[in-house]
Amino acid sequence: MSRTTPLIASVCYVRHAVGEPQACARFVSDIFGLQRVADQDGELAFRSDDRFRTVSLSRDQDDGASVGIEVWDDAALQEISERLRGHGFAARPATPAECRRRYVQTALLADDVSGNRIDLVTRPARSGRRYFPPRDAGIVEFQGVGLRSTDHVRDLAFWRLLGAEVTDRVGDIAYLRIDKLHHRIALYPSRRNGLLYAAFEVEALDQIMQNSYFMQDNQVKIVQGPGRQSASRQIFLHVEGPDGLMLSYVNGMAEVGGEPRPARQFPRTATSLCNWGSESKGVPELSAQHQPNGRQA
């Protein structure tokens, strides 16, 4: 019997392994504008919407970095497990302690080919209390992630097994959708793996600009933006805190509906990455000149 619901529903959290948890925590809360919540098992946790937490920080290099993907239900989790193992991907059930640490009911802990850790989880905890940040940055929800990929062909195969589809490409950068939005996940060819950025939706363009001025006033590094992606029409501002922790304010991503269409191919040029003319400062994966495989962009 074929499924009538998708396998995955959302990108629900990110977990960072950092060398300076307290400095990063001050940046995430006081500067970027997320609400700090109760810590657990040495992790510092933060909210951005009605979920119990969407960002965690830890010193644990072995089990302190991953991206949480909400799975539709236990039947979908079982189907994903069979799909991944059938195609040779590493995946194992999480222990009860690992589920508690992630605030979820059940989980399958998987790795893509690049070695990015992906937590496939059911029933991530929601908060019964209103989201209340320490400063009004205009954040309304956790929107999605950018991931570094050392093998974009096989990493795409991993995400397709979960039901994600390529909406568009800029060079070999792939934008993946799992719902009506243009993308929730972006894969960036790189010489190393790991989380590139976590993106948070704000109310409007006004908040993008206000946060840009706030970062300049507080001498926070703006990696790129304000800008607009050509493919998704999303307005963005990438900022960097301690330990290279990159977070993004975003707004206005296009929705993809109607009849299915093939993924569009954009050249890897500065205007494809940002048609407002902003260029990346010091992050090669966001640059038009980045060629991790030695090929022409």
C-alpha cells in the first residue's frame, strides 16, 4: 500500500559542537535573539518558535553536532530505516538516553556520505509557553539549514531516499524542498562536512535591515547580505559568531506549487547567489569562485 503522507515533515533543530559554549550562548541569545531554555546533559538549549528547542550547543564532539529532521510517524521512520540500510547508509536506532537528550520520542541516527549527522526523529517536544526572546529580532520560526557536502551526488541520493526533491541548482549547490517552500535544506559542495548555517524566518524585510544595523553597531561579522537569492527569491542576512557559528535571518522565500517542474539550473555566478550584489566575506561555500573539485564554476 503506497503512502498518502510524506516521510519527513520539517527541519526541527540543529545541535552544534563548539569550543566556547558560553560565548556562543551569549551570541545566540543576546545578539542573534533566540530564547534560552533549560539546559540538559551539558547542552545549552534555545527556542525560536513554539518548539521546545531549535538550537543546542555542546562541547561534545562525538554526540554534540547533528541536524534534526522530523519524521511523519513511526511507520515512516521504519520505512526510512529500511531504505537507508538497503542503500548502504549508516543508520541505527537511538537509545532512550539519546532521545531524551534530543527531546524526541524515537529517533534513527544516520550519516550522509559526507559524514553529516542526521537525526531522524518522531514527535519532537513542543513548548506550552509562548516564545519570548531577550531582544526583538523579529524571529518567527526556525526555517532551514545549509549543509556542507563533500560528495554532493551521493548526499543527494541520501536526501531523496527521505523524500526530499531538488527544486533548483546554482552550479552544484542544490536546494531541496520537503514542503511547499522552495527549500528547507541547501547542500553546498565543500572540502569538509558540517553545518554551514541555520536560518530563521523573520517577519519582513524591515527586520532584515534592522538586524543588519544592529550587527554593525555591535561589531558582529556580517558574512553576506542583506541579499536575495535568485532561485528562491529569499532575502537573507548571514552573520557569524564565536567558533565560526553562522546563523541567518531570512524572509520571503518563494513557494513551489502547481504542476511539477524539473529543477532549474543557474550558473554559479555572483548574481545567481545574490541578485542584490552582496558577496560572501570569508566563507568559500557561499562564493561564486569556490571550486572544491577543481572544476570551473
